[in-house]
Amino acid sequence: MIFQNVIWAITLTGMGLVALGFVYAITQAGRPAEAAEAARVNRRSITLRRGLFLALLLLGIGIAWASLRPFPIPPQHAPLQATQVVDVIGHQWTWDVSQTHLKVGEPVEFRVTASDVNHGFAIYAPDGRIVTQTQAMPGFTNKILYTFDTPGTYRIMCLEYCGVAHTGMTTELEVAAAGDKP
Amino acid sequence: MSSLELYPLDERLPRGERVMFNLYMITALLLFVLMMLLGLTMRMTQAEWTPVLAGMFYKIMTMHGAGMVGTMSLASTAVMWFFLRKYVSLHLWAFVSNYVLFMLGALCIIWAVFIGNFASAWTFLYPLPVHSMGLWSSGAAAAFMIGYLLIGVGMLLFYLDAAAAIIRRYGNLGRGLGLQWLFGGTIDPTHPKAVVAGTMVIIANSLGILAGAVVLVMCLINLYDPEITLNALVVKNLIYWFGHMIINATIYMGVIAVYELLPRYTGKPYGISRPFLWSWAVSTVFVIIVFPHHLLMDYAEPRWMLVMGQIISYAAGFPVFLVTAYGVLTNIHRSGLRWKMPSMLAVLALFGWAAGIVPAIIDGTISVNRVMHNTQWVPGHFHFYLLLGVLPMILTLLYHVVGSRRRAPVNSGADRTGLFLYVVGGISFCMAFLYAGHVSVARRFAVHLPEWVPTDRVGSVAAMVLILGMLVFAVRIIVGLLKAPADADPSHPAG
């Protein structure tokens, strides 16, 4: 399953739940409650809020734990043990990529920096979706560790606005299947 | 606790204050429409319906970003001033100074962009302002930054005056925020929500503006003495510390209108409570330290800051969902709410805020940000809570004031039609951005790939519908504000 589609589904569900809460309250808004009923509704809403607080707290802790272990960014100050290493330098408005032919199934370490201004190094899969990215910042090297699982032509695009020709700052990576010549 | 009387006497504006309030809001409404038209031009360029060259596109993008953030700040500052002045003694000179400095700053920015060709986006990310590749001069970059400084100084003057007023009335800012009741004690039910929210904004946004001033001065020095180079990562941290807080402060200032006005239309008291005070206390901290979620793709950033960015992004949702949005839903539930323009806009505003932060919180997850950062997902979520959250908060107050001047809430067919267009256009516009983000359409691209164009066209049509609604609001409100108060007495100039 495509990761972005999962995010989209979760987002629509979350926004839909918020909308449902509003629709419910709006449909009830025109019917004023008697004093006794209002007190009962108030007590119920306090209980419900406590339940929601607990549920959201557990959900937040669970997602934070699951999404941060292992930490999703590779160590930046230690060797990454990748079999393929690519040095990337962003310039206004070209990419200088040390190696553009790579292999599926073998980890690639991208060492990304910039010579002039900030750029965004994003790799688009053949189906047009972003698979990974980092910032290319002058004076710093950001390291990505990524293993391609599908052969094909991947497009590198700049995702940090870097001046008038920002849109044209693209290049390609050729990723060969295991056994093929890269 | 705020009054349930629809148009209380202590809210009436003496002549001088009315003129300033009108100036603020009419300026803001005109700027909102102009900035929306610039936004529409960008979407239509991406949709291949308007032939705008890349150079002009990025100038428009810079103006739209800076203009919208500035205008939101201007209008929401007027919201905060309108209610805060009922509880503490504010000086009109501070309110006037903020307006004058805003206008001077805006002129600098407009000159820098449209005459000086400055196009470094509203975030002026170092070192792009000094790497124009010949498109703009150091003078244009300096004019842009000085424009920001002027606007920041104006806001800071207003905040300092408001802080002094709160301290005079309550003893210190902590008591204004209600910290004395966090762990116990009997909460004063008359302690105004406007003071709690106003204090939070003063604390957080003053820090943000100071960070902005520091980074602007650093960049100005670098402009004229390139030998003094800056650390790009430190500069980026400071820019987002400033940028995140200044735009978030607009929500916290705008929401005061909802707190104050909605109970008057529901007829149900909306009292202050311990959860409410806790939510504003923790929000003060969260909004100050959450900014690293803008740097999740800067892997050189210390790891603890990235983790903090994610965790605090999640935590920031609690006060919004469980206190403010939930509190509003509880207040309207079984209330016999009178559906007038202000109450409809107030409910819309809370929906826009609460729904809009769902994709924002999700994008605050590092592994999600890795595939969503700098895609149209980002303008998708911030347009959602600005267009459908903050702007309706401001409109809530404006429609209420227009109603107060004729002593009857606004509820005409024309205004309701405007609201319908605004909501349908606004939701469609934002969802087109979010959909595009999830299929990896990049943001800030003057030219789009052919497969991206369909979502641009949906977004463009939706923007047109939204702007039609906004035009209705702007015309109706400006006419309403310019009308003299219904019960104006020449011997007692008030309104």
C-alpha cells in the first residue's frame, strides 16, 4: 500500500470525525434544554471529555512511540554501512550527483549539501510519488539511507524554493533490478 | 466572564477609537481581497490558464505570503484590542502606532517586491536574499527586511502597552494568564478569557518578534558586509521561530471574538474553568517550542529538537480539540442558538481551526513529513485553518459590530449567500491542495507537470467561488462600518 494513501485516509477520517462532532452539535443547537436536562447534559459532556482526553493521550503516546522507534533519520555522525554512496550538491539551479546508476535492494547513502542557497533534495518514484527527501543546506551535509525496491527512472526535484528557475532544477537516477548492470 | 448582553455599553467605541478600528478593518478587508486575487493568479498560472512568467510568479508568491501573514496579524490585533480594552486600560497611541508602522512596513515590502523585484518568499530563507542571480539588488532585499522590522516594531509597541495594562490591572502576566488557579483555589468567574488569551499572545509573540528582529538584523548586516557569513541552520531556526509564532498568534488573538461573542448568541454562559486555564498555560509553552517541526527534514538539526517538534505538534492538538473546540460545541449544544451571521461564522471558525490542524498534526510526524514536506499538503492545512478558521473569527467580530451599529444582528440573504460561497469555495480550495499534496505535487512551483494540472484547475475554480463570497463580505462590512451608529448622539460621540 502506498504510504501517502494511508496518510490521506487517516486525515480524511480525522477531519470527518471533527466534522461529525460539529454536525451533531449544530443539529442539536436549535433545541434549548430545560435546566435539569442541561445539568445532566453538562455532566455527561465532562465525562465524555475525560474519555476523549484519555483516548487521545494513549493514541498520541502510541503513535509517537511507534513512529520514533527506530528513529526515522539515520545517524548523521556515524558510518551508515551502505554499499552504494552518492554525493549530492545543489546549486542554483542544477544538481551535481556523483553517481546516477544504482541498484535495487542495496542500501544507498545520499550525502546531501548545497553550494549557494537552501535546496530540497526529493526523490520521486517512477509512479510520481515522493519516496524520501532531505534539505540541501550550505555548510551542512544531511545523510539519507534509502533502499530502492523497484527498478526504474527516479526523478530528483528541488522542493525548497531557491530562485526563479527553481522548477527546472531536476535530474534523474536510474535504478536497475538486482542482477542487471547498473 | 463576558456579558450575555448582545451589545453591551462598555463595547461601544468613542469616535477616535471607532475611526481607528474602521481603518484597521477596512484596510485588512481590502488587503485580504487583493491578496486572494494574487493567490488566485498563482493557482491559475499552475492550472495553465494564466500566462504569468516565473519571475512574476515568485514576486506574487512573496507578496501573497508576506501580505497574508501581515494582514492576518493586523486584523487579529484589532480583534484583541477591541475586547481587551474593556478589561484593561490601553493607550490609543499604541494602537495607532501599530497601524502607522504596519502601513509604512507594507509600503517598503510592496516597493521591494514590485519595483525592486525581490522574490525570496515570505520566509526570506538565508542566503537566498543575497543570491538573487541578478534579479534583485541588495537595496530591494533590505527594503523588504526593513518593512518586516517596521511591522514588528509596531506590534511590539502594541504588546508592550497591553502587557503594561495587564500588569497594572492584575499584578503580573502570570495572574493575567490565570496561573494562580492552575492547582487549586476558587477561580474568579469574572476573569475575562480575552485577558487570558491576550496575555498568552503577548508572551509568545513578543518572543517571536524579538527572534525575527534578531534574524532580520543579522541578514541586513550580511547583505552589506558579505564577509560576515551566517550559520544557515541557526538562521532557519530563528526565521521559523518568528514565522511560526507570528501566524499562530493570529489564531489566538482571533479566537477571543468567538469566546466573547458566541455565548451572546447561544444565551448560555461560557465560563472560565481550570481545564481552560491549563489549556492556555500549556499552549503558551507549546507555541514557543513547537517550531522545530518546520525543520524535520534538516537532519543536521539536533535530534532532541526534531523529537520535540513531533511530540509538541501532537500535544498542541489537546487544547484545541478538548478545550476550545469542545467548549464551543458544548456551548452551542441544546442552547437555542440564534443563527445569525456572527454565530454562523464563529462556529465555522472553530470547525476550520479544529479540522485544519488534523493534517497539520499528521505532517508533524517525521516519517510523514519525509513524503509531505514542501508538497501542497502544507498550504492545504494552513489555508484550512487560516481561511476557514482565523478569517471567520475576524469576520465574526466585524459582522457583530455592523449589527451593533444598527442594533440588530446581520442575517440577510445576501450575507448568507456570501457565506455559502465562502464555505463551499474554501473547503474545496483547501481539499484540492491536500489531495495534491498526497500525490506529491510540489508547492512553490511556477510551472507544474502535466499530471498535476487537474488539481490546480479544481483549486482555481474553488478559489474563484471563495473570492466571490469574500467580496460579498467585504462590501457588506465596509458599508456597514462606514455607517454612523444607529443611536449616535452628536453630543456624546460613541458607536
